[in-house]
Amino acid sequence: MVAGLWKAGERRLFPRYLPDAPLGLPVLRTELPPGLSPRRLARVAGSLRKRGIRRYFTAPALRDVSLPGLSPVDPLPLLRAKGDALALALLEGVPLRERRVAIRGEKADLLACQLATALCPRVGMLLLDFDRGEEDLRDLLRREQGAAAPALGSGFTPQVSLELSPRRSEVGETLRLWGEPRLAGLTLTAELPFPPDCDPLPLLVLLWETGRIPLSGFRVRKFLDRSGENQYNTQ
């Protein structure tokens, strides 16, 4: 079970803990009075730990709230697994042969290989930028897909970059899939009846983790207003 943090009514003085089941997920709905001090939030965290809870997510109104000793539901594994779909969403309307995507990171690991393999037949050019393992990945793409994957900086500029770990500078429209994610105005969604007062992404992560939705069940959605594109509490 995880805890979901919601804002309680203005007149409530103490937190309230209620069993809940949004989308069939076991959640302890934790309603917090406004303006709780760090000391009182620590007490809430201790109460949740005593109930065996180690993770939580927040409603949008409490996005800046964090609980010491507990971990927020992390969207990164799901976002990274859907990195190819996120990149292609930014290239919507661009002819396949004109699409240029870079995959960047410290090491060309299994995730990088999976993303490269998925993107290679769906873009005109795939560029690589890794400190380690880049040649092995390039050889894999050449051997299995007959595709050349030049190094970033070889004279071609990508429209979109997938960053799997920190790089010195950004190139093209960057999807940051490390640390605090930056998704260039995108998010993931699914055809589900989400509660009106919650952020859908943590619920999607939990549904994916528990096998209720496969990766193919998610779709990419674009925000109309990108001024506050980071929708996720990952602190």
C-alpha cells in the first residue's frame, strides 16, 4: 500500500487517514490540514511508517509537500521505458526520413539499447552520445537493423534528444529522463476514469508496477500550457 496526500478542508486541524481504492489500487488517503509545519509533516511520515507505508504521492495542490523518511512514487522508470514514444510525439508531422533523434547518457546500457532498437526504424537518423558502450551499441544497430548511428557532433543536429543521464549541454528539444524529469510539455495518460483531484501519473506508475496496464496501454498527451511542464513531485 502507498499513501496518497490530499488537502483537507480549511477547518480541519489534524490529519485524517482513510482507506481508498482509486482505480482499484490500495491507497491510504491521507488528508492534510493546510500549512503543516515540517515538524508536523515529520509526525505524519512517522504515522505512515508505523502503518507499513514507505511510498506516497501527492494531489496537485500538495505538489511541494515532502515526507521525511518516505519516498515519492517515482515516475522515471515508466517515463524511461516510454522514451521512444515521448520522442516520437515531439516529431509528430515530421516525415520519417527527416526525423533526427539523439540518445545520450553516461553508459549505453540495456535501456539505451532498447530505446535505440525501438527508434531506429522510425526515424531517419539516430545519433548516439555516450561516454561508454557507444561503439558496442552502434555495432548492434548495424548488425541487427543495418542502420548507421553516427556520433552526436558528426555534423548532424537532432530535433529531439533523449537524456538518460546528465550531459554538459542540451541539443535540440530535450527530454530529461533522469533526476527531476523534464518532458517538453508531454505526459503519459491512459483511457481510465481518474479521480478529479489527483495527478494521474503516479497512479499510472502503480498500475504499471502491479501489472494492471502494459506499456502498450499508455499514450502520450501534450499539455497546451508548457509554463509549468514539470507536473511531478520527484523530491
